[in-house]
Amino acid sequence: MTTRTTKPTPMREGAGPQGAAPRPRAEGYPAEQREAIYRVIAERRDVRRGFLPDPVPDDVLGRVLAAAHQAPSVGFSQPWDFIVITEQGRRERVAALARQRRDDYAAGLPGARARAFDQLKIESILDTPVNIAVTCDRTRGGRHTLGRHTQPRTADFSSVLAVANLWLAARAEGLGVGWVSFFDERELAAELGLPSHLEVVAYLCVGYVSEFGQEPELATSGWARRRPVTWAVHSQEYGRRGWPGEETVDQLAEVIAAIKPLDSAAVAAARERQDKMTKPRGSLGELEDVSVRLAGLAGECPPPLPEPACVAVFAGDHGVHAQGVTPWPQEVTAQMVANFLAGGAVVNAFAAQAGAEVTVVDMGVAADLDPVPGLLPRKIGRGTADFTAGPAMTRDQAYAAVTAGAEVARDLVAAGNRCLLTGDMGIANTTASAALICAFTAADPADATGRGTGIDAATYARKVDVVCRGLARHQPDPADPIGVLAAFGGFEHAAIAGFVLGAAALRVPVILDGVIAGAGALAAAALAPDAVQACFAGHRSAEPGHAIALDFMGLRPLVDLGLRLGEGTGAVLALPLVQSAARALRDVATFDSAGVADKHD
Ligand SMILES: Cc1cc2nc3c(=O)[nH]c(=O)nc-3n(C[C@H](O)[C@H](O)[C@H](O)COP(=O)(O)O)c2cc1C
């Protein structure tokens, strides 16, 4: 129990150990000084534009460096050094190094990202009178440096804290700071004459500026969005979101609660605009409905262009593979994941053409995957269990997989994507899809089960039988979507369900790929019927269960080319169609604006 004195005293009383007399508590700062602290934290900006040529006086620079030097450090090792660079020639050489790395980075960006990046300024090395390199000596203080012994990275963290101090002090002095990380660290270290045991932690461009932006430039340009602070705060353990003093929130329940119907005013405005556009009414067919839904989702007409776009390929293995439902060995799942990450799969080729990014999410591949850029490790288990013998996964696992899918959507939207696409990889996942589709739509297994990658008559008969046995065993209740997902899996279906929910909650369109996405979307629709409004059916797969799923959700496929590959290929092919639908609503003139006569009624 906290004991407080009622007597006003200059020192506030704090809680002592239980039963002990209260001890005085040190004062915080007076309100206006506290405000100044929070103000400098809120108004610190990474500055890249609007630098003035005015020199930075030595005393000001000295104060800022002294503030940096007061940073906390592991074991009080103070591993930083500050290299102050003003020479024009040296800055020109450093700028050339950054330019090279910038070009390398730009060359690897997909369509809309590359165009957006082109508009961004990522360094001001020559625009600022002073550059400061902050280094880290990971050996300083010797072997027994307290804390670094167990966590060597804490040396780097300490130097970063010095940067933070410098950045804040600079803001208070009216100095802009821009951090440049477009370097090969060793190249830069050589240019700065660093001994080999020193690392460059930060390269900062410092100078007076005409103004500080209200928001990060990457936010105002739409490159990325600020994540709400509540996403980052967990109570007691990771995953249990809770703001201090408030109840913990169930993340999935929160996502579902955020899913609302289309904005009716934006829908009406989009319909009206379609009817006034310089074309016969209705002549864009299904694309008119796509554009109207995009507007209703965004809550504005015209809607923003659905770009940048990112396809998330959710991968998982299936215990039902043991039933001989496919001729492909299970290892192919992991091998194809490696292929996606190396850029060698069909989805990579299509995504390159459409200007979309490919991200791979390991939801439950039955192999250890090396950490590489582009892979999100979200493994719930090493493959599901065989659903003919028991549930494919536990309810907790199904719930965790759905939540993980929603988080992936959230993260990709925060990273600046305005259109999400589903992809999948999982040998035997058409069998699980058929079972899920039967469970949600009450379809006959003989109608919903397809030939997947291409199977002979005997395998097909076995596959239908497997689906029948699964349904008979689990007696799924479509009103319990988590139970249905747990019964049949896979991890990638559950994640796709969450991905759809996450996109719908953030009112970002999600283009569905084929039968696996259809089965996952059915689960999402059962959890939140309005989520379907955020879904666009990329294509109709050759798998018969897919059409059943789409009909059930009232979705019309945009492409029908007999594809049966998965990976996200059909969704990516439809991306330009969805983008064109938005583009038409944005760019096409109306009869009035273009002075074109409308048809006589
Ligand atoms: C470790 C680190 C490296 C960064 N590298 C760059 C960079 O190379 N180029 C750039 O323009 N901004 C860089 N930034 C700035 C970030 O883009 C910026 O901090 C972020 O968008 C948030 O904006 P704010 O600092 O104005 O709040 C870097 C920031 C940090 C913390």
C-alpha cells in the first residue's frame, strides 16, 4: 500500500517499502520546464531541406557536442567519438559515397516506391556547413565493461544515445540535423581515417534551417505512417496490448471492432462521378464497382491511388500431406520460399511487372529458414497436424496465426503501402482450402475439391475422401471461424484471414489471389462480414472451390485465365486493373468539365 501524507511539503512523499516510513521523493521539473522537454522531443526533426549557409558558431557547436557526451553508456564506457567535418573536399568525397549507395538502393525498388523515392532528399552533406560522424569503440574500457560483457550491442546503443542527445540539443539551439545512413560503413570509415576497431554509428549533417517540419518528411510524403503509440505498448508480456491505467485489449477483437461498412457519402459521390464521366454510363463494367468500393473504403472520392502495393506470400506446411493428396514432396514449400526470396518465382516476375513489393511470411514452414531481407519470421508451428487424425492446430495457434496476419497487414500499411495483396505457399494447401470452403459454405466436397497442382484420378479420389473424412470428424461450425481454422488449418489460411481483417480495419484494399485466399477470406468474413467490402477478387482460379467461395462472398473475379499457381500471381495480375479503376475516377473529365455533350435521355 502506498502511504501518503496529507500535509503539503516541498518534497512530495513517495512510497517506501511495505510498512516502512514514507521517504521523500525527488521533485520533477516545474510544469513549464517539463513542457520544454516534451516540446523538444516532439519538435525534433530529421531535416534534409531548407538548410541555410550561416556558419554554426563554435560555442553553439560545443554545447551540442557536450550534450551528446553526457549520454548514458554501458558500463559508463562512453564508446563514442565525434568527428567534426567542415572541409569541402572531404564532404564532396563523402557525398559521392552516399550518392553511389542511393543509386544502388533506388535500383532495387518496385514501381511506385521508386517514383516516390526519386522525390525524396536523403542527405544534405554539401548543404550543411558542418557534418559530424559519431563512432563507436566496442573495445573501450576493456574486457570487464559492465553490461557489455553479456550484450556486446550495448556499445552501439550507447553511441546512438549520444546521437539522440545531440539531436535534441541541436533542435533547442535551432539547428537542423539530418542522419545519413546511405554508406558502406567501411568505405566511410576509410574516408574518415578511422582505426579498424572503430565503427561509424551515425553521419549527421548539421546547420541552421529556415523551418522545422511539423511531421517527419517521410510521413508527409506518404512514404510511411506513424504507428499509434498504443500499438507499441504491451502489458506484462509481448502481445497483450494495454495502455497504462486501461484494460488490456484483445488485439484481434480491436481489429474486428474497427471494421466498418463503406462510407456511404463517398460511395454516392463515386457513383455520381462515374455517371458524369466522359463515357457511356456503366461502360467500365465491373471496374466502376471497383472504383466505387475504393472510394467507400477510403472515405473520399476520388480515392487515393492504391499504390505502393505489397504482396505478402504466407507460407506453411500441412500435416494432411501425409494422406498422399499431392505428388509434391513437402520440402518444396521451403524450397519455393527460398525461390521467392531470391526473386526467381512467377510471383516475383509478375510483381516486378506490376511494380509491387514481395514479402514472404513464414507462418509455419516445416523447416528452419535463414533470416534474409524480405522474410518475416512468424512461425506458429512446424507445419500443422493431419486433420484426418485430429485438429490441424490448437485454437490458440489459430488465434495467434490470425492475429499475426492482421499485424502483418498493419505493419505493411504503416510502412506506406496503400494496397495489399495475398499470396500463399504450402504443399497440400488446396486440400485444407477445400475443407475450409466446405465448412464455411456447406458445399459438397466433390464440388469444392480440385486437382491442385495436377493430380491423377486416384489421388483426386483420395483427396475428396480426405476432405469428407475431415468434415465428418470435426463437424465444423461456421459460426465459430477460429474453430474451423483450427480444425483444418493451415497457418497460412489463418494468417490470410487476419491479413484481410487488418487491411479492412485500416481501410486499405486487399486483392485476393486464388482458392487459398478465398478460403482464408471466408474465415475473415465469418469473423467480420464488413471485411468483404475491402476485398477485391484478383482472379478466378481453376480450382472449383474458389468460385464457390467467391460466390458465397458476392465477389466477382477481375481476371479469369485458368491460373492455378497460387503464390499471389492472380492477385498481382489484377493490381493494374484495381489501380486503373481508381485512376479513372481521379483523372477522367466529366461531361461538364470537358464541354462534351451528354447523351439525350
Ligand atoms: C538510424 C537512423 C538512420 C537514418 N538514416 C537516414 C538516411 O539515410 N536518410 C534520411 O533521409 N533519413 C535518415 N534517417 C531519418 C529518418 O528518416 C527519420 O528519423 C524518420 O523519418 C522520422 O522522422 P523525424 O526524425 O523527423 O521524426 C535516419 C534515422 C535514423 C534514426
